[in-house]
Amino acid sequence: MALIQQALPDFLEGTKNTIIYCVSSFSLALLFGLILALMDSSRFVWLKAPARIYIEVIRSTPMIAQIFLIYYGLSALLFDLDINFPALNLAQYDNAWVAGIATLTINYAAYEAEVFRAGFLSVERGQTEAALSLGLSSGQNFFRIVLPQAIPLMIPPFVNDLIYMLKDSAVVSVIAGTELTSKLDFWRVHNGSNPIPLFMLAMALYLALSLPTSYVARWYEQKLRAAL
């Protein structure tokens, strides 16, 4: 019990950082994923092909390789830019926060794009044809007909991905990011003779993040479905 009391402030700090990583990254991943889904649904090959290639490459490569590539590759790029443009001071952005958020965003955007695409396809094409025949533009059809019906269907996979991200954010610890798993690893190294309470505390904090997220999303999904 004494060990948990000593470690708890550090673990709470790591939990706060995990939340920051996930909220920032998932918001950006949703935006980027929507853009990719729209590109992938386009009839223009020059839009569809890059989006499909990006989605398949990102989903087929491990996140840990992506974070190393971004962290170390970005540092080399920023170093070269700083040599040529020292006034920009771009090296200040070479840190675990930028690399961690960028990696989570880039990785999860590919998955969210597939969720968006599946949600759009779930809306019957006849409704789109009816909307266009009534004089609605493509944009009006998308925002007034397709998107409102697709959102309730997309919420469950979105929530699943957010919960996965809460756990996958642990990958940031490999580049010295200070999230929950990195705090666990620090305390485990310094208390190797009795690590079980530390693992239990970390699991409890991850559950405290995941379970409320799932319940709130389920409640919101039910409200949306009732409103349609």
C-alpha cells in the first residue's frame, strides 16, 4: 500500500499526459480520416489512389516502426532545415510530444478513414439519388442526408478505436514520452522486487479511462438513434 501511495502522483501525471496524447491525436485522426475517406470515395483516380495507398501502407506496418521513423527522421529533417533557416528554430519541435501525437494521428487516421467509408456506404444509395433529384447539391446531400444517418453507425467503432488508442499510446514510452506506461516502467525498474502493485495500479487507471468512455459513447449513440 505504501508503494502505491508513493507512486500514485507520478501515475496520475502519466494518466493526464495519456489523456492529452489521445484527445489531441484522436481529434486530428478523425479530421484526417474524414479527408482520406472522401478522397477514397472520389471518382477521380488522382484523389482515390493516394488515399488508398496511404491507408493500406499505414495499416500494414507496425506503429513502433512508424514512431521511430517519425521521431528520428523528423529530427534529421528539422536539423537540416535549422541549418538553412536558423531563424525558424524548428529543432524545438523535435520532442516526444510532437512525434507521439503525429504518430498516433497518422496511424489512426487510416483506420478512421475506413470507419467513415463504411458508414457512408451503409446509407442507401437511393436516398442520395432522391436528394439529388429534389435539387440538393452534393454538399447538401452529404451533410443533411448521408452524414446524420451514418454517425450513429460510426460511433461504436470510433469508441473502440479511442479505447485502443488509450492503450496504444504506450508506444510513446519508447521515445521517452512521459505517459502512463513510461511511469509504470520507471517505478518497476526502481522497485523490481515488488512490481505487482504497480501493474495493478496502471491497469486500474487504464480501466478508469476506458470504461467511462465506453458508457458515455453508448449513451450518446442511443440518443442519436432516438433522434433519427
